[in-house]
Amino acid sequence: MSRNDGKKDTSASAFRKIDVDQYSDNNFKEEDADGGVGAPTGPDENEILTLLSQYPFGKNAEALISVLKSAPLECKNQQVKDSARNLTQKVLLSIKSNQVDDCLAQLDRDLIDVLMKYIYRGFEIPTEGSSSHLLLWHEKVFNISGVGCIVRVFSDSKRA
């Protein structure tokens, strides 16, 4: 219904038929990503270590791309996530400072976001000598993708 004076009629009650209780936090159910056959298992450690050890300098960029593409972001198994974090940190620490730019040039925006997730996870659980190298990675990723990458990482519910 519409009046002639340009004001909307607010007495209509059709909108009141929406069940707002269905949107309650108590009714929220996370999708179970570990239950099926296609559950994420994380990166293949043997493949990554083989790429890193190839003579003379290894295939660091390929190892980085492989570990980021197979990141178990939707996995609920903490052991799988920790294993992937440790392997990713090993890859990041094996890449020399002067190779970082070349490796980053081969990543798309989604992989850069995954990389930033692992950089922050590395800050949470540092190993001996990792913090300065992770700061270098953080600086380089920030220079490429800006604040948007950081916002996407912190607002994403899928943790590395």
C-alpha cells in the first residue's frame, strides 16, 4: 500500500514472517571439514624437502608455491595444521633474503594471503632465529599487497 503524500505505509506485516531465531549464534554450525574422504591433509613433506634439497640451490619458489597451495586451512585437526606450519616455516627460512622478491613475484593474491597467515603463525610460535627472517617476509609481502592483505588475514576464519 502506498499513500498519495509520498510516505510509505509501515503497517504492513509481511516482513514479520521471517524467523529471526534461525540466525541466532546458538544455531550456528560450522561445516565439518575433517569428516569426509576429501579431508585436507596438508602439504607432502617429502615432496617439499626434495624440492628444497635439489642441487645447487634447490627449487625454493616451487617448494613455497606447493606448500601454500596445499595449506590445510579448513582442517580442524591441529596436528595437521601444526605440521603444515612447521614445514612452511622451514621453507621460508630456507629462502635467502636476496631470493624473497623472486619467490613473491611468482605468487598470486590468494597465495600471498596464505603466506601472510603463515608469517603471523610464525610470529606466534617462533623458532631460533626465525623472527628477523619472518619480519623481512612480512615487509616484502606488505610492500606488494598493502594493508588489504593484513585485513583479509585477520578477518578470515580459516586459520593457518
